[in-house]
Amino acid sequence: MSVQERKQRERASRERLIVATARELAEQQGWDAVTTRRLAERIEYSQPVLYSHFRGKREIIGAVALQGATEMAVAMRAATAAADSPRARVTALARAYLAFAERHPAVYDALFQLDGGLAYAREDTPEPLKDAFAALLECLSEVAGDGVRPELFTETFWASLHGLATLTRAGRLPPEDTAHRTELLVDRLAML
């Protein structure tokens, strides 16, 4: 291994450490607790080292969001793979989405609430974000209905899931009714 390859590998490892530490700190204490000073202390590198990887917190949030998008896509595809009917697939998709939002609130915030400097719904949207949307679209396109653009139906269904996740987490909706809300969403919006 050349010196340059070793340095690149070390740089990538440091970057993964920064992102993992930011994510862990955000999940434990919220995004307000994530500062470059605190990250530098936790990973035992200087703040200039952090800035050599990320220009600031915004880019770190973006990196966590991209990682989260990849994980969310995997979770949704895994949940729908075992389902044997359109209704079962859409229900599994909705449950997987809501479960991800509940289990990973800081990652969910990085994806959909905070400014991570990422482009959404544009040509320059990063691939992990496109893939997470594609995981929704793959399942929902089969139930969009005649004369309805699958992308538009997917956006509407996704917006409903996002609303349920956000309102439940904020305590605006009682969590014990999440399963019933999911069934209503599948029954009424997807008309299954």
C-alpha cells in the first residue's frame, strides 16, 4: 500500500468517525449538542482536523442525512420484500418508515427537518436521497391508481407518513394509535 493510499484510508476512517460521533451525540442529546468543539473533544482530534473534512455542522448534518437515507431505503425494501400482496407491501412500507423515524429521531431530523445543504427533488439530488425515494416509489407505484402519476402519489403518501411521524414524535398524536393511523392511510389513501 502506498503512502497516499494509506492517507486516503485514514482520512476516510476519520470522516466516518466524525459522522458516527455526531450521529451518536445527536441521538443522545439532540442536534443542539453537536458542535465542532464537542466533536473534536469526543474524537480526540483538533477542530482544524474536523474542518479539513467538513466546513461545519451543516455539512456534518448532510453526511448523517445521506447515511440515514441509505439505511432507510434498506429498511423499507427489506420490509416490503417479504410481503405477498400490494396491501401487505404498502402496510409494511408504512410501518418500516414510521419505525425508522421513531428509532432514529436525530437521523430523521437530519434527513427532513434540518438544513444539511442537500438538494431534494432536483437533478443534483444526491444518490442516497434519490434511492430512498425510489424505495417508496417501487412499492407505491403499483397502487397509485389509473390516471395518477406514480411519483405524485408517492410524494403524497410520503407526506402523510412524514406528518404522522412528526406529529407523533412531537406528542401531537397519541403513539398508541399509530397502527390504526397506518391502516387508515393504507385503506383510504392507497385504497387497498
